[in-house]
Amino acid sequence: MRNVLFSLVVFSAITLMADPWQITVDLSTQKNIAADREDSSWIGYQDSSDGNWNLWYFSLGDSSNHQITDFPEDEIDPSADGSRIAFVQSGDDFKYLWLYYRDGDSLSQLTNTPWAITNPSLSRCYVAAVSYEFSSPNIILVNTVSLDTTYLTGDNDVFVQNLSPFIFGGDTVLYVHCHDGYRDIMMCVLSTGIITQLTINGEYYSPKGSGHYVVAEDHNVGHEIVLLDIVTMGMITVSDSCIGLSIDHFSPDVLGNWVTFITRSFPFSRYFVRKYEISTGIKTEIHSLLMPGNTLAKPALSSRGTFWSGTDFGNFDIFAVLIEDSCRALSAETLLAAVPAEINLFVYPNPFNGACNIEAPRGSKVKIFNVLGGCVAEFVGPTWVPKNLSSGVYAVICVTPDGKKCSKEVLYVK
């Protein structure tokens, strides 16, 4: 009874906010969302309104929906980066990896192997995914240019599994290594081939990364959301403690200074989209469903806002709220105006060891700053090689000839 009363008191005290922007209407079933982190002028998603799972995208500019595929599918699992979406297409009892190019509106099949491939994660020229070629699932890496496929893991033991890949920065892959009854987070830096075990004898799910942070579900005691700094290896819990209480937390994402996740309270299964500001430690509610029976799922962060799917009396739809103003109802115009014009600034690999490449518009001035705001280098290209600098996060600042500014964080690891 104490647990029930706690849930009622805590969640009845939440201030109701303005409704978020509902960007799809009355889709029939739950969808995974593919929100590109840098350019969310469009959102990819999966839907089965016609009886089959297919890939769609929603244009925030003109509020229009576009169907991309028309296959008899049972899995999509979209992942977006730039103007592309990686997804899974089922056929002939197997699952194949495909890539959709929004620029040109074309499809390309990346794999044609007689086994199942699931859970793709796309970043720049690589897709990380789970392959079931052997007796246990392993992590593969597919080059979207050469179509070469390599294995990051090679376990062939039915008691060892490698799951939930997530690639970020074009060069870093996170995944869950299941062994001896534990689920630990592993990190592979592609440029060096170094694999690091980030946790020891834990029970972690769904890792995601941004800069030098990793978030995951922690099921060691209850269901919590943890934030790991891969430079200091310090870990904190960003969700409310649910030990002995009727609350759990799931589906985390991280981007820059923000973490989002879903909180569910019992016994009435009320759902809340929450965000956590890393620099201040402040937690806020972005959206809540106070009516029993409704659900929220799979929030995704982008440079423009937070997106998630949820039900409203039986129908799943996609919703959006700006990170900067989570209590204001949105329109397409306000969402698009919230971010400055796109500047093509690329910094890779990230994290890096030794040297990294920086690509900026012609004629731009590029400088590198440390976390204290001091300029440590003026970039002249084509690569930046740190000299007499310690490991840590650095900001690459680009100023174009017409005065537009853009910055990227990069992690240097000696």
C-alpha cells in the first residue's frame, strides 16, 4: 500500500503542460522513430496501418507524410543519419539490411546473406547491426560505400550474446555483451580497433552515446537510467530511485547536454517523458499521460527537439517538443526556426586517438577550444594533431565567410 500511495502522491503533483506537437494522426500500431541528430527537418518511422510494416517519413516543413517502402514486412527498426535511413526488410525467411537515400528518393540493399540481421544503427559511412549467422548473435559493421561487412565480435557460444549496437560520431560502436549471467556495455573505436569494457558484471540494456557520455538502462537493482562519462569512467543515476517503489525507467537517449527517458508508474501504468540536464542535474517532465491504458515509447533526441511515439486511446502517433522550450505547443514554423541554418562541419573519427579530420565550408575559420574556453589550436587542415594536450573534450568552432557559426564536440583519447 505504501508503494501505491507514493506513486499517487509523486505523479499527481506534476504540473500539466501545454500539449506537444502531434505530427502524425491515428496511425494504428507502435512505431520506432528515426530522428537524425543533426538535421531533424524530417522524421523517419515505421507503421503498419496497411497491415504490413513499412518505412515512412514525415516532413516537418510542410507537415506531410511520405511512404518509402511497400513490402510485406514484419520488421523495420529504422536508424537515421544525414539524409539516409538504414532499416531491416524481411523476405524469404531472412532479414536484410537496406539503406534509403532521401536525396534522390532511392533504395539500396546493403546485405544479401542467408541469415537474419536486426537492430541497425547508422552513422556516416557505417551501419552497425546484429547478425545471427552463428549460434549466437554478434555485431557486424557494414560500410555503406564499399558494402564490405566485418565482424566486431565473433563469439560462437550459445551462452554468449552481443546485442543492442549503437554507433555515434561515425567511429564509436557501443553494444551489450551477455556473458556468465551478466550484461555489460562494450565500446569499440573503429579507427584504432580497440574494444573497451565499460562496465563489469552488470545488467545493462539499450546503451546510447554522444560525445563522451553513454546512457543505458540499469537493471542491477530495479530499472534505472545511468549516465557514464567515458573519460573519467564515473557513473551516476539520472532517474529517481525506484528501489522498493512502483516505478521503472526505460528507453534512454543522450545528445549533448541532455538525456531523455520514459518513466512508468504503477499500478495505473501512467507514462511520462522526462529529460535530464547534465550540466545542472535538473530533471523535468516533458509530457505525461495521466489516463490509464495509454503508453509512451522510444523517445529520440535531435538538435531540434525530442520526439516520441505514444497512444491516445488506442492509436499510436508521433509527438515533438523543443528541448529549449518543453512547455510550449509547437508548429512546424517554430520548430524549424529554433535551429540556425545548417553548416556542413564534420569532425571524425570521434572519439579519436592521434589525429582527426575536420571538414568545413570553403573559406571558413576553424579553431579548437578546451573546456575552459581557451583556444588550443587554429586549424589549417586537413587533419588536426593535438600537441601537448591531455585527453578530454574539445570544441571545434567554425565561422563561415558570411558570419554563420557552428560547433562540434570531439573527444581526444591518448
